[in-house]
Amino acid sequence: MATNYDFILDYFITFFNTFTLIKMILMMLSQFSYYFSYQSFHDFLT
């Protein structure tokens, strides 16, 4: 029973870490795309 619980806990921690990593990457991508679109829009204006 203890090993089963440890396995479930380990799986949950791995899933949570992966989810946090994906969320961080998505945030970075959205920031980068926002900055890139802002730069191109700024270049378009000038």
C-alpha cells in the first residue's frame, strides 16, 4: 500500500512539474510573440 501511494505521489509530482514547465514555456512564448508583434507594429508606424 505504501509503495502504491509513493508511486501515485511521484506521478502527481512529475505531472505537476511538467504542467508548471509547460505553463512557463507558454508564458514565455506569449511574452515573446507580444514583444515581436509590438516591434513589427512599431516598425510599421515609423
